[in-house]
Amino acid sequence: MAAIRAITDSGRRYHRDWVARAYGPALAKLSPVTRRRKLAQLTAVTDLGTWRLLRRELGLGLVQTTAAIRELVEACLP
């Protein structure tokens, strides 16, 4: 169980770091409080769980799932 937790924790850290690298420049001019909130939002909407929810549980097709996530990301950006 500890090994699985270590792997999933590592994956979460990697994803958060990726979001900060990918979207950090777009958020650089925001206040620290707003930037932190926006990075949290972007982390949530780009999470695999969001994709799974839209695609598998809510039945959106590939194109619609991609569009939905793109729209969510764009809504988080200044």
C-alpha cells in the first residue's frame, strides 16, 4: 500500500509541477493569491479524473471531451 501511495503522490506532484510550468507564464502578472487559485483550478481541470468523468461517466465523445477541457482551461486563464 505504501508503494502505491508513493507512486500516486509522485504523479500528483508531477502534474502540479507541469501545470505550473505550462501555464505559469500566462499567470505571471497575477497577484500571488490569484495565481495560486488559478493554478489550483488548472490542476483540477487538466487532471485525468476530469477527463474520465467527461469521457466515460458523462459519455462525451473524444472531440467533445477535448473541447470541454479546452474551454475549462481557457476559462481559468486571464
